[in-house]
Amino acid sequence: KEGYEINNDFILTESLSGTSLDRPMLNKLKDGAREKKINMLIALVPDRLFRPKEKRDSLNYLNLIADFLDYGCEVKFVKSSRVGGDFGGLIDHLHSISENY
């Protein structure tokens, strides 16, 4: 619909909890971004990537998004309008922790 070229090796679903950063499919996505095999990550909603379990985990969410961006991989969400830059990261962060309280 948007004209993206889809790398079928990176259409991933996972049954593990989003509260862990050590998940096989998430690791595959990070490796793909680091190796420049993907340049855009599209997730349904922000908490599909990582859902902070405790308040201290929220920084891990911001770091995860920052890692993808540092690898040159844009991050988009289907059901969330992500604002770019640091402000967008803050909005994503607030959204992800507000769903847990």
C-alpha cells in the first residue's frame, strides 16, 4: 500500500512476552538492522517491540528504539503516529509505561 519493498525473512511474529529484550525474533530484527538488511521496522503498536514491566525498564525501551535508529533503521507503528526525534521517543516512552498502570 505504501510502496515498501518487503524482506520476507523479516516478517516476524513471536509468542514470547514483550517484557523481555532477550527474544529470538527481536534479536533477529536488531541483527538485520545492524547488518543493513532492513532499513525500516514496522510494528503494530509500540509495545509489540518491548513492554516495560517495571518503571526502571522504561529506559530500555528508549534504548531499543535508539539502537534501531542508530543502525539507520526507521521505526514506524501501524496504530500509533510516532513523532520523530527525541520528542517522539519521549511520547513512545510515555505511551508504553502508561499502559502498565
